[in-house]
Amino acid sequence: MGTGFDDRLLADIRALLDQDIRATAPCDGPLVAAEAEPRPADLIPETKTTTWVEPRLVCEVRYTEWTPDGVLRHPTFLRLRDDKRPSDCDRQGSGSPAAAADDPPAPAPPAPVAKTVAFSNLGKVFWPAEKYTKGDLIDYYRAISPWLLPYLINRPVVLTRYPDGIDGKSFYQKDAPEFAPEWIRTVPIWSEDTQRDIRYFVCDDVETLVYLANSGTIPLHIWQSRIGSLELPDWCVIDLDPKDAPFSAVVAVAKTVDRLCASVALPHYVKTTGKTGLHIMIPLGRQCTYEQSRTLGELIARLVIKEHRDIATITRQIQKRGDKVYIDYLQNRHGQLIVSPFSVRPLPGATVSMPLEWDEVDEELDRRRYDYTIKTAVARMEAMAGDPLRPVLDQKPDLAAVLTRLSAAHAG
């Protein structure tokens, strides 16, 4: 379940679950034997980051239906049921085990739906100066998908669509339309702003990815947390935004963040934004809330500012920044978006957000970052040993020890 919680309720449930932690799964079957039988991505627990517990607690959930795969569609947490034991529970609609023997056989599950995309206007020019077309955009997203999809799977995605290319009108789209193909996964998430569920796209496969590109989507913005743990981000992001500052200042600040994180044994990774700045991403392993992630980002930013008051600032007001690099840690908020790694940007050259090795963050990066485009990104990744940013999705650092060391540095 990804909805129905607030921070206080999550903390209360976490305290209860911590009493029941066990080393192994309390069940077997398809969910555990996923390697033997391919399953949809949303049904497979990530065993490296999963904490197993004894199935002692019972909760009440609102949902729309059971899927043919035996999971709940659109589940929302309602409450814990202290008046129920697990042994009292049957799958709703199945009746008691004794009665089930007399029930007629369940209907066969529906045949898999063909995931087809009706491509249109592939020759339409999206980047006039380079003559890159919508077809080029789709081809890029298909080719980069082995590296891109790990960042999209099981995560809400927000689109910015440019149906007439980068010089035409664009619009921002969170809500999946009713006419979206039924095979595309969506997830409802409650919005306090609109006081209703917003049906987000979830891009779990290459077919969904090219469908989104065919709709004129150029950049892909993603949540920092996943379905099922929406209150627990996978990473803390520090956005280095130069605005009117020289890019050499961005490099200097990034190197200081690198040195600081290394000194307290905090894993950290870097990518270009595809525009003017850099994103430094710190894995959290879903161990803390967005508020705690923001606090971590602020502490790092303030330590960096102590060394770079002449070239960097954490002042939010643009008119007060001058020509300094803005160290933005405020993106670490619930529902705040980050441009996905390998996402295309609606800018001349068709630049992309590119993961970097730390030794690539140097004086030459000012020029080189514009070389990462839809025409070069795939070849770069094929030539590399692996994606240098990929560990940010799985690492689980010892944050308590890190904070102790950071606090000591801050006190000094």
C-alpha cells in the first residue's frame, strides 16, 4: 500500500513491525521464487532491501479489486485491526476453506494484453536546429531503456509533453488520462492540494516508456520514493544550480561535497542535470523520512557554505543569490520531483541527464556536459563498465554513524 499513511502513523507501525523482524520470508511461492517464474515488477520483493516480519498484525484496506496475479488494485490503508488474528482472515469473497470446495471453479485468468503502441508523426521535427525528430526521441528512449528503467520501475513519473517539439507549447501532466491503454500501470496517490487521488503513470517496461515518448514526452521527472514506501525516499539530492555563476564554481562546490561525504564514509554519486547544473545523490536505503532527508541535505549544504561563502549560497530568493551557486537541499520533500537519470531535456542539442564518475567532475566538464545527447548517450553507456550512479538505488549506509561524524564536523 502506498497511501493512507501520515508520518506519525508510519512511525507507530514501524515500531510495531520492528518487534517482529525475522531473517527469512515467512512464506514461499511465487513471491519468493520469482527467479524461477518471471513476474510483473510490482510483485517481486527486492530481497536486498526487504525486511521480513512475522505476519502477526492484521490491517484493513480499501481497494478496487483483486488482480489475476492475486494482488490488490489501488489499495489504501485504513487501520490496524486489533480485534482480528491472522488465522481469522480469509481472502474476501473466497468464503471459508470448507465452503470453497463446493464453489464452482474460478474463471480462467484473462489472456495477457498485447502491449502495442500506435506510433504517430515519427518524422515530426522536435529539435529544429539539429533536425532531430520525434522518431529519434523514441529510438533513444528504447535504446537507453536498460540503463534508464531501473530508476523508473515502481516509481511515480510525471511528464512534460511537447507535442510540437521544443519550440512549441508544452504542458505538465501528472494524471494519466482515461484513454491510456489498460496495460499501462498507474497508481492513485492522494493529493492534499487537489483533495483527490491523482493517477500517476508508473513506467515499469520499455513499452510504457516508448508510449510516453510517442505522446510527446521529452523530460521524465520522478519521485524520490517508490510505490509501497512513498514516505521513505531512496536518496537525498543536493542540486547545484549555477544560474549566473561560472560552471567552475559548480565544480569547486561539487568537489567539496565529494570530499566531505568521503570523510564521513557517506556514499554519494553525481550526474549532470542535462541543463546547467549537477545533482549529487546520496543513497538512504529507505531508512528515513523526507523531513530527515532534507535535514541531512541542509547539514551538508551548511558545511560546504562554511568553505565557499564567496561562490555558493543557500539563499532561496533568486534576486539575493547574485552570481553564486545555489545549493538546493529543499528538493528533499514529499512529492518533490527530480529529472530522471538519462532523461532528455527540451533544449538545443537534445542533451540528457548523464551519470558521471567523480573523476570526470573537473574543469573540462563545462564543455563536455553538452556532449551527452540522445545521439551519444547510448554509446557512452555501452563503453562503460556499468552505470556509476546505479548503486544509489540499493545502498543502505549507516546513517546514524554518518550523522555523528557530520555533527562533529559541524561543531568544529
